[in-house]
Amino acid sequence: MQKKPITSKHLSQWIRGRVCGLHERCMPLKEIFHHLNIPFTTIQNTVVRWDQEGEEKEGRGRHPKTSKAQDQAMVEEALKNRHNSYQDIAKKIAPDVSEKTIKRRLSKRNLKKWVAQERAHLDEALAEERLKWALVHRNWTKKMWRRKAMWGDKVTIEREGGRRRKWIFRYPKEKWNKDCVEEAPRKGERKIGQMMTCFFYGQKYSCFLPVFPDSSSARGGVTAKSIIEVYDQYDFVGIWEDIKQELGEEEVFLIIDNGKTHLPFMRWLREHEITLLEIPPYSPDLNPIENIWSLIKDQLSKHYPDLHLMKGSEDVVKKTIEETITYCWELLDPKVFDTLAGSMVDRVKAIIKADGWYTKY
């Protein structure tokens, strides 16, 4: 004798769960009807309600450990003091709940702990100066930045400059196998690097040249005199005059940071009638050439992954660094320079939006 179908009002939560579980396994509704002996319309209604409401209705689980007011207070406390730990917030707002609960509540509001980004220190005066500079140049287009601006800078690339953390395939027990370990420089080894200076103007003009210590300086290190000698030997003034001749009456500017080493160099440039466009102090985000260094280090890591393990005298190591990073510079796509110059439009907008404070660049 066939059993009488179970009416909808007698469906328990467990049976409803079975109906929806079979439905999620793609079993046709008619088969569920025969399998569970439940009226077909009841199965349809149960499945429709399940699809609309989700797997569980709100409130069917256990009672939440924190109230909505406490959840909101957690958010406010986290934003008021961004250096707070989850434990600090728990003690102040909800002492009876765990740190994991605090973490889950904040996570639901899309608020998580992140490592703070590092940037050069800015204060109110510097932020105001950066904002004023950005407002003056906010109407410059990408074409104007590419035609009006030449970018220059210097950088020291160390022997470890191209070293990157490597990812490997291994089994859990192979963690300390010799072919699964990345060798690092030994502690106490002297850091050796080679300073380079560079400039670029569009895709046509660019240079990347080594800078050597000034033997006449007290400490025997690199000085502005060292940089001036390089630019003089490379006939930078002649290149500048060629660019000016191409542009006619249109203005062109050289943009470099105003670091201490650059100050006598900037005087030398002005003496040779090279027009400078000064950027505010501590504003690497206003000199796109800074992004070149990470591109060169990526190439260095790709083509010379073992450079950081090189042995030899300081002169030999420096010469090798000079040759390798010059080769990496030559590998750069010339279009990169146009892209970076054009990015000034977005950089200026970002500074204005941040009221002169930090940007992602």
C-alpha cells in the first residue's frame, strides 16, 4: 500500500534540507517527489523559497555574541586608532568575545589589518606645497608632459639589487632540501654598489651612465662634481640644444629632484641655460623615472639571478654591476618612457585628490 504523501505543514527543517540537498545535486523535482513521497507542489515551493532566501534564513543559527551597536563601535574604534590590535578592540568594546570574533565582525565590513605602506615623511607644509604645484600643472595633457619635460635622476644599484624571492615546487617535507633553499649573501659581507645617472626625453633621447667617486672629496665618495663630469663628457648641453632646436619656440624643462648632491649640479645646469622645473621636496611620485629602477631590477633578476653571490674585488664587482645594469637598461622598451611621462596626468590628479598627501605612485 502506497504511503500517504507528507503535507507541507508537516515538513520538518531536516526534510526541507533533504529536498534542497537533492535539488542542489541536480535531481529532477519529479524524482524527488517519488523518492521522498512529498507533494510535487510542496517540493516546488520549498525549492523556490530556498533559492530566494539562501541555504539558511537569518536568525536560524546561534545567537550572535555581539550586538549591532557593538559591531559599529568596533569599526569606529579601528578607524579612530588604526594601530590598534584586535585584542585592544576586544578589551574596549566586547571583553567577553575572542579576537577571532572581532576579526570576523570587522571583515564583514571589509575592514582588515594591512601592512602600512612606506613613503617619505610629509608634513602639513610639504603637503600644501605639493598641492600648489599640482594645481599649477593640472591642465597639462599627456602630450604636453611628453614634449615639455625631460626627466633625470641617479641611483645606486647594489650587488643584491636584482635579488627576488623565488617560488618553487616542493613537497611539505622537502623544505630544507638543498635544491629547495635559496642562497643568501653571508652576514657581514660588505655591500657593494655602482651609482648610475640617467635621463630620458621621449623615446629618442636617453642615457644611462656610471658615476665614479670624486678623488678630491674629503671622503672620496660621489659628489656633484662627479655627476657634472659625466654630463659634460656625454655632451648633455649639446643634446639639450638639439631638442630645443626641434621644438622651436616651445619650452622644455629638465626635472630632477633637489637632493643635496644635485644642488651644485643644478647651478651648473642653469649656467648652461638649461631650464629646470623644480618639484617639491620628498616627492618621488612626481618623477616617473623612479619607476625605471624597479623595471631594471626585474630585468636584473631575470637575466642575472646569481649576481648577489658574485665574489671578487670591489672594482671587479662594480664593473660587473655597471655592465649588467647597462644591458638591462638597453632591454627596456622605448615606449616605457612615453608611458611614464604621460602618467604625470594621473599623478597630478592623485595629489590633488589627496590634498597634497601620499599617493600610490
